[in-house]
Amino acid sequence: MSTLELTSPTALRTFVQGIRAAAPYIYAFRGNTFVIALGGEVVADETFLGIVHDLNLLHSLGVRLVVVHGMRPQIDAILTQQNIEARFSEGVRITDAETMDCVLEAAGQVRSRIEALLSLGLANSPMAGARNRVSSGNYLTAKPMGVIGGVDMQLTGEVRRIDREAIQQRLDDGDIVLISPLGYSPTGEIFNLSIEEVAAKVSVSLEAMKLIFLSEDDGIRKGRKLLDSISMDDAEKLMKTPDRLSLLHRLYLPQAIYACRGGVPRTHFLSSRKDGSLLLELFTRQGVGTMLASRPLAIFRTATIDDISSVLALIEPLEAQGILVRRSRERLEAEIERFIVVEYDNLIIGCAALSPFPEEKVGEMAALAVHPEFQREGYGESLLQHIEVWARKIGLKELFILTTRTAHWFVERGFRLAPVSRLPREKQALYNYQRKSQVYWKEL
């Protein structure tokens, strides 16, 4: 965005809001490992320089980057030039000795292009002043794939072992690690590997936070609808109907499932042709591709002391509007274990508190707050349900709330208006008659 474009108040406000919205993600990602798989078609496309700029930005923000590149179109081009037939079995290239020479030539071309662009630091460019070190090496030990469906795959191989310690050392040194889909055997043979298998197994070995597939496809679709997220169960169901997937996703999705089963929390499928897709997916809630999650995106749990800043960020706007009673940070620290929070993809997006009055066997639900972007997705009702379950578990028979603005929402969920005199004695003594909050009760 140019300086001129930022002169309007609307543009300035949008810019500031965008930076603030990205801040929690920046904090969460720093020091974590991302494995990014770039198809050969991505490297060959004119949009690749923009992707390199975005990779550099991630690296500058403290993300430990491992880049795995493909080279299918480059291999095909060299085979065509040399009048060698490209042979496949079930979508996997059969690599004979003649084809392997073309594979090695393509790998050298692609690796050199990526290294050159990642090292680019021209003035007046997004990478001005960048001093990236790119490390590559023989990190992969491979074995032959063997005979599949009666077809000898020859020098097409599978990953046998990953030199995790060597990769971690390069990352610790601040390098971007670049891995070609080539593996070596203890006897000196070279095997042609698939980018999707290499990326998945490297991500599991490194205990990566994210595995990201960048390709010409924009994500996984259900009919014409682009899915912004998909569960493991739904992904495995899709694999039973592969005709509904693009050719690339038939290859990528099984390895994405493998990675998530192996402990990688999130796998993303993104389009390389959408400018900034990597940043939009990682630093905005909506994203622009499809995310496969190894566990549910939203988790309800008891709050901890580390959640105080996030809870304050949720309730302070409502306190300023007079919807919630103000709480000091000290009070919140003392009461934090009374809170349930909703954690959505490592961000706290909702909270509610339960204050029990054991003698009367009643409890007060308070500080119910949900981030504005999530208020239409049912998290408020889910928080209420979790509070009710918790209250029953500790032997409470009734639940009450005090409200000035949201009475109808609670009435719709079974609460009934009651006099102040029905409050527990301790709560009556603290009741603010100037605020005139209405009291609503619900039997559990």
C-alpha cells in the first residue's frame, strides 16, 4: 500500500486494525516451525516472487521455515526436450535411470531459482536489506518404492529416515531450510520422492506447528463451495470418493491426514495464484484456503493465569459500555479459575464465569463475552451450557444472572425474572441499586 493510499482516514483505520488483528498470530507463531510445500508449478509461475517476499516476512517474524519444493512440470519439460516418455502408475512417476538424469537436472534448476530469490535483498523491494541464509543438504534417507500393482517403480522411492538433528541445527542457526524431494540410500543410490510425502514426514519429524501446501488449486471444495476448514473425519470420508477431489488434492490430502495424525495441529491448502494468500490464511480469522485440523478448532476449558490479558480484552469493551460490571486486573487474577474460556485456533474468543454460593446451592453466571467476529456462531450459548454443566457438577441447583441489556437473550434460554430479595444474602449486600440490574433465575 502506498503512502498516498494511507492518507485517507478509512485507509489508515483499516491498516491499523489489520496490524492489531494480526498481532496475536504473530506472537503465537514466533519460534514455531512451518513446513511449506511448493509445487513445481508454483516455482515456475510469475507470481512466485510475491510468495518469496511473504516467506521472507514470515522468517523476519521469527517463524522457523522449512521449504519443500516440487518439480513435476520441470521434469516433464526436460523429458519432452530429450524425447523421453513420461511414465506414471496411479499418478506416481516411474523413474528409470534415464528419467533420473532429468529429475536431477530439474532439481538443480528449481533449487537454484528458489535460493536466488530467497537471497534477494534489493533496495525498494519488500526484501530490502534481507540477509537470508538458505541451507540445503542430504537430509533424507530413502528406500525404493518397489513393485506397486505389478509395476516396478525402479528409482522412485519413499522416505526411510529424516536427519532431524541436522535440520534443527540449521533452523537454530537462523537459516531457511530448503529440501528437494530426493533421497539417498546407504549404498549411494538416489531416489525420486514425492513432495507431498517429504513435506508430511518432515513436518511430523520436526513437530511442526503447520504444514502448508501451496499449489494452483485454491483449496478443497464441496461442490462449488470452497471449504474454509475440514475435520479429520470429513477428510477421511473424502478420500473414499477421490473423484470429488482435484488431481493434486488426491495426492496431498492423504499426506495431510498422515501429518495431522502424527501430531501436526494444522495443515493448510492454499492457492499460489492469489496474491498474499499465505499471509491472508495465517494472519486473518477468515483465511483464504482450506484448513485441516487435527482437533476441533474451538475448545472450551478452564481459564489459567496466562489467559488474563485475553479475558480482559474481551470484557473491557463491554465494561466501557456498561453491559458488564468493571473488574480490576487484581480481582480477575484472584478469580480467574472461575472462568471458562473458548480457545479458537490458539486465540481466546469467549469467556464466562461461575461464582458459587454453596450454602444456598446457587451460582451466579457473570462476565459472558464473545468476540464480535464470533457472536453469530453460537459460542455464547455453548458457554452457558458449559457453565450449567459445571454448576450441576459441584452440586448447585439454580443459576442466576444480573443484567441491564441482555435480558431477552437469557429469557429465551429458560431464565425467569425474579426480585432482588431472592439473591443470596452475600450478593444482596453487594447489589448496586444505582445500576438497577435485573435478576434472572434458572433451575438446573
